[in-house]
Amino acid sequence: MLQTILAQAQPGGSQAMIYQVVMWVGIIGVFYFFMIRPQQKKAREQKELLAGIKKGDEVVTIGGMHGKVYLVDETTVTLDLDKGVKITFDKSAVSRTIK
């Protein structure tokens, strides 16, 4: 039975398999360098931004609210908006700082 199966195998099958493995490795490499790596870099930059927020910084939240940082806690940020209006946000809601 084994001889029958081996006799039916295509010649050069191992070479085609090598090309297929190389193709899959290439696809995985493209996914890593164009999708996964930039996302990791952006997440690292956002984490550094949130760790570096201090009183007096002007920030924009993910909802588009602009304000000056009034108070920073471990998980929250209080923003001073206009005319003494203060709103507390989760730290993760801060999108970017304004220089």
C-alpha cells in the first residue's frame, strides 16, 4: 500500500512545498512590518504621552475637547476648559497634546 502511495507522488513536490513555505513566510513578514509593528509603535507612543502629562499642558481628548490640565491623578485628568469650568476625564481619553 505504501509503495502505491509513493508511486503516485508528483516528482518535484518538495520544491513546490518550499516555494509555498517561502510565500507564507513572506506574507507573515508583510503583515508584521505593515500592520502589527506600526500599531505597537503607536501604542507605545500613546502610553508615553499619558505618562508624561503634567499640570499646565494643553491637551485634546478623543471627543475633541480642548483644555488645560488642571490636575493629574493615576487614572484621571481634570481639565480646565473656559471660565473656571473643570471636567474630569479618564487618562486614556487624552488623544494628544498641543504645543
